[in-house]
Amino acid sequence: MSNSRTRTSRRNFLLAVGAGGAATVAAIGAKTLPQAEDTNVKKAPQGSGYRVSEHIRNYYRTTLV
Amino acid sequence: MTGEATPHAAPVEVAPEDQARAEFYALLGRLWYAAPDQVLLDAIANAPPLTAEGAHGALAEAWRQLQAAAAAADPAAVADEYDAVLVGVGKAEVTPYVSHYLVETGRERVLVALRDEMAELGLGRVGATHEPEDHFAALCEVMRHLVGEGAGDAAMQQQKNFFTRYMNRAYNPLTDQVTASSKTSFYKHVARFTKAFCDVEAASLDML
């Protein structure tokens, strides 16, 4: 069962292994990663060109009845 | 089941370490879905290091090596590598579709279960997406979404269940094969970092 002690030990573990490195990934995330909540269109790579924002647009299109 | 009434309208608070997990999942989802462009390679190379304590250095070391690889990588070569090893349903040298690692036969049953589960979460394939849902990148995206749902008991259990059912037994064979491939270079580091991160996830979710 989750309780505050479990939470604390899990948090301590994540911090100890470095997975709490919010600054590290935030530095990447802000610049380059598609965010579901973020509909800014990022530069598409060549090839398959996966874009979450495009998916979201498509999704919205499917909801327009 | 605690039986306590949890107000669902409360704003979701995401702790810094969970925010970091969400961002790692986003990064992994991106790297497994398609080869990185120069912008992403630069961002990885220039991001701060991870700091770990004592004997817990595997993730930080894998990150350091991924950063070094990103700094030296040529996006065109990385794209060739990705296409050569990971592209193609059923015929790729290494398949990124996890149902192949979860069952010997009856891959469709895994897909159906996953599809149902995602529908329950309000997630699904949309528009022009043709990839089956069990692509490792898609699972990373689901985990990113679930982590963003907060760290309440039910939310954490949901993360644990999803990770256990679809990622836990798949990430080792997937990343091992990518690392072992004679055609990979940059993606060996992606695979090693993925493995290190999933090891951490497995251990931390196991604490729940």
C-alpha cells in the first residue's frame, strides 16, 4: 500500500540514481520534444515525420461532427 | 481499495522526480519512434549531466555515454541506422513492437488487450497513425501520460500495472538486441540508456 514512507523511499531512490534529474531532461524537453498539451508545431524530421501535434490535429478533426 | 473519497477535481500535482520521469519517457518515446534530428542531438549533448549517489551510477553513466554519442553523431547516419535496424513490421532486424517479446504466438491478443486498456484511459491511435499500439515508443508515450496524471495511489498503481504488463518483460530483449546489432552505433547508447531507465522504473514501481 502506498503511504508516505513508501513515497519517501521511492523518491529517495529516484534521486539517488539520478532519475530525479529534472533539470537535465527539462532542458531537452522544452526545446525538442513534442508535448501532448503543447500544440506548437516543431520542425519535422525527414522520413516518417512523427508529430504529436499533427496527431492531435487529426484527432480534433475526427471529433468534428 | 482504500474506500476514501478522492476528489477528482483537485489539480494534479506532479512532483519534480515524476516530472523528470515523464520527460524521460517523452525523450525515449521520441528516440524510439524516429531517429533524432540535429536539434535533438544537440539538446541531448548539451543537457546537464545526471548526478547519482554512490553505487547507483548506471543511469547517470548511460546518460553520459548517450550525451557523448549525441555530440559525435551525424543525423543522416543515425537515420540510416534506425531505418536499417528498427523499421519494418515483422521484418525489421529488431522489432520495436513489444508483443513479439511478450508472447510466442497470439500477438493479436496482446494488441487487443492493450487497445482496450488504452481506450479505457481515453487514449488511442488517431488520424494517419498506422503503427500498431504496441510500438515501444507508443508505450513510452502512454507512461508519460500516466505519470502526468499525478502520484495518488490509484494513479501510481495504474503506472505500475501498465509498465508491468507491457514494458517490463520487453525492454531487456529489445534493448539487448539493439545493443548487439552489428548495424547500430548511436542506437546502442539509446538502448543502454533505455535499459538503465527501465531498470530504475521497474525497481521504483516495485516499491509501491
